[in-house]
Amino acid sequence: MPPVYLSRSICHSTVTLLLCFVAFSLSGLGEDVKRHEIVPSKVNILIGADAVRKGGIKQVDIGPGKVGWIESWRDAEDSLSWDVSAAESNEYEVSVIAQGRKSRTSVQVEVDREKLSAECGAQWDRLSLGKVRLPGGNHRVTVRSKSTPPMQSFFSVELVSGSAKKDLAETAEKLLANTDWLVADRYGVMFHWTSDTKPQTGPPKAYQKAVRDFDVERFAQMVADMGARHVVFTTSHAGFYFPGPNKTIDSILPGRTCDRDLVGDMADALGKMGIKLILYFHPGHDDVTWWTRTHFKENKAEYFRQWCAIIRDIGERYGKELAGFWFDDAIFTYYPFDPPWEEMTRAAKAGNADRLVIYNSWILPRANDFYEVFAGENYFSQEVIEGSGFLPVGGSGKFTGGPQRGLQGHITTFVEGDWGHFKLDTPIEAPQFSAEMMIAGIQDCMRRKNVPTFDVEIYQDGTVSPQTFQLFKAIKRAIWIGSPSSAATSNLANIVSPAPIRSWEKYHRGWTTKWDLIRPLLARRAKQISYLPHEKPAIPRESTLPRLPGSEQSCENLLRSCGDSHSSERVSYLTISSAWHVSTARGGSRATWKAASELPTTRWESPKVKPSARSSAHSMLQLPMAGPLLPESEATR
């Protein structure tokens, strides 16, 4: 064949192959486009992670088995879009779960050509945008943020018909139990006792042996001495193990249950002391072997069927002895995959219709209608105690508005340095809070019917640190035996500032991003240096402290910027390291400052090396209460 014909032949073949490749690619793209079916009888969820993304926005990776939000919004060119189909014409209420910024921001949802928008606050919220009518057929839903600056983060769009919303609310109402007993408890304790829990010294026991050796009578007496009226005890956290029998778990992965029924024995021992037992349940996504056997990735329906069977087995076995369930990762592991919430809650109440249910949504809005109690995983701060203004003094204890509207107020927070004791040959750290701080916070919670549950580190033998034990004995004397003066307990200046407590370094095995969150400063009991009975406010809520030389911020704002804010009716002495000093005496004030650049922070960048608040003079914050809550001899006993 002459060269010219050979060249044309090659060219023709190349073009043909390219056309075939393009056609194949386009057909493949068509098959890959996910079309979401909109069903009139349920809440239809469009997760940001499932959308077609344009611009520089990205999904936050929060670990295996979880779906993160969308962040890095820059301008109106950034967008998320979903293709949806409706079998029949219907009207739907449109809402989004999103977070704005401190300055004014907004979110826009466009359904075909109809545009709805709402302003975003600085905190996560479920925002209602209005209603749209979807005729039968295919539609495009698009989310943008056209404000300057744009919103901070986005999680989902929700579409629900008016009839479905009404039916779901009525069905949920019939399932919900009374929370009065939880309010009457005043406070409880939580223990992350897991397959990773370590003894104070020496090698840990295998989980089965540790379960067999756990002294429930001693444990129950310890909890009673601490004054707690309920215990949240972990199961399936770290490695997925259950401290008792469970036939469904055995059918999925043998060897993950125990011969001894520690849950039953513990419920009996606590019950004799008038203490209720709540079980914490984790999905198990950090345990690769277990997670693979659940078929979560391949078959969500089967996963939730297994989940309901496991929980139903537990509920039926323990009946009235089990007062509640605390379900972790509900917003990141369950919510994105259209879980059968009603069926899950019915399983959780098997054997005890009065059992309370908690689905943890962290700082995001409530996950669904089918539970009673907010998880409240956060700092023990004044803002959290007040429910961001939605748990008023003298109220019912239910959130009157905001992202947790209708849920019973509840706080889950840790007392020492971590949720559990997971370090070999290491003593448990000293508590972050003094007795005064804890008592003041609990007293204010009681006035609002908000219930704190304090996570306490525990050794593998079921004991806690002597320091923490003495702390709770002092709390018990104040809360249950004697009542501190109202003047003393009205002051919450020593409660640390509101900020998310979750530390991604601790939870996701070394993953470090800008979302590593600041630990609270270690606050210690301070001697009252200059307390006088009628002093005027030292740190008014309106932030009127003097500005630092060369600084645009007041002292109060600088305190907020480093993760600690304080507002109180009366503060007599404030010390922040050796460089900062404010005192008041009968309305007079004096102040000495060093450069603002010396103000330390407690942010860290590495999960392996963290600054110790106890070892740094700059991290000590001293703020006494308006008066002593306990005699010195009692507080230090």
C-alpha cells in the first residue's frame, strides 16, 4: 500500500477510535449521574457530599463510615447540584442544614428556575426557605451562596411534603417518653470503658477477662458516692465488642460478645442504689473487621436491619433495667443514608416504652423527630448551659427554639483530658474544673432543667482517679446534701467558653486539619485576693474593659479569641498568667498589660504533641467566685 493511503487509513482509524471513546465516555457519564427519587411520604435528604460540585468547594473528610460537610465556599460560582425525579406532582417544604459566619451570609436553593433563600447564622442550623411545587418528572436542585462573604459550611437540603411532616410528627409524639426522671437526676456520669481502656500500670487484660473481673458492686458504690443518679456506659466503642450476650452480634461476627452479662450485673447493682443505666452504642466504623461484616458500604438497608436487630435484642433482654440509649454518630453515619428512624427508635424502646433515646448530632441540628434528648456533646460552658438562649430559667427543660427545638436539654462533656483512659502506664489527668465551677454550672442547669452528664476517665479495673472522686464527693455534698448560697452560685465566670469539644486528632487516629479544636484552658481554684461585698462588675457582658495599647480589641475580645470568655455579675480578681492583671475595689479599677502578642493560645497542630495547660504559666486562668461555695476544708477534703 502506498504511503499516502497508509497515512489516510491510520488517520481514519484514529478518528473512528476517538469517536467511539467519546461516545462510550458520554454514555458512561449518563449512567453515573445519580437521580434522587423524591417521595411524598418521607423527609427527602439531598446530602452535599452526593452533589455535583462546581468551583473550589470541598468535602471535609471526618473518617471512615462518616459523611462530612461541604466547606471552602468563596463566591457565587461555587455550587452543588442534584438531579431529582418526582413520581407525582406535590408541594414540598424546603430547608437546609448550613452554617454561616459572624458577618451576614445567606444560602440559596434553586429548584428548576424557582429560587429560595435564607440568612445563615454563625452556628449550624436547620433553615426553612419556603415551599416549592414539583410536577411529576425530572428536576434540578442547586445550592449557592451569593452573599459576601458566602456561607461557611453546608450539609444537606431537605424536602418534605406538608402531610408527611404532620404524619411523622404525630407518629413520633406517640413514641416519645417522659424525661422528668432525667431532670430529677440533676447530673450523671459517663464512662468510656472499652476494649482500649488501660489499667493505671502494667499490661491490659483481654476484653473478655476484663469483663469477667469487673467489680460491679464496688463500681455502683463509687457512682453513688459521686452523687450521680444515672450512668452512661459505653458498648461497641473502639473495637466493636459488647459486654454481654447478643445473638445478632454473634451471627455477624463471632467472638465479639461476652459470656458474662456485665450489662445485666451492672444494671442490678446500680438499681439497688437507685441509679439508672443508659447504654452508649457506637456504629463500629473504626473497627475494620467488624465494619466489613456489616456490609455498610454495599447494602445500607441490610446494615440498618442488622442495627435494629442488635438494639432490639439488647432492649428486650434488659427491659425496665435499661433506662436509655445514647447513639453516637447519628448525624454523620446514619442521617446521610435515609435511615428508618421510626423503626430504629421502636427497636431502641423494645422491652421498655419509657426508655429514652439520644441520637448524637454533635453541634449540628437534631437528626430526626424520633427521640427525646439532645446529646449535647460540648464544653460545660455558660452558653451551652443556657442552650444558646433556648433553655430559659424556669422553663420546661425543652429547647424553645433553635436547631434542637423540642428536645430535652442535656450536656455531655468530659472532666479530665480525654473521653477515656487509653494510655499505658499513665495516671488519669487531674480534672479540668474546680468544685466551684462544677457546682455553679450544675446549679444553673437545675434552674433551666438542663441535665449534664460528665464523662469521667476510668481504669480497666473500674476505678477512677482519687482527685476526680474527691471532686464529685464535694459536688454531691453541695448538690444533694447542702445548698450553696444563691449569691455564690449565680456567678458562672469560671465556666469555660463555648466551643466544640470534639478533637479530630483523638478521634481519627492522627488526622490533623484546621478543624483541630481548642482545648479549654485549665481553670484552677483561686484564692480570693480582694473580694469585697459590694464590688461592681469587673468584666461586664458588654465587653467594656479597656483596650490594650496598640490593639483594636478589648481585653474581653482577646480573651474570646484565645478560647476563653467570661461574663459575670461580679468578679473580684482576674489573673491570666503573670502578664495580665485586673482587679476592682468598690468600683475602682486598675490594670496593667503587656503586649497583646504575648497572649498565648492552646491550639496545637500535631496529634502527638500537645501543650500541657498544667505546665504553662501562660495557660493558667484564675477567676474566683463571688463567694466560696464550700468551706476550704470541705472543698479540699
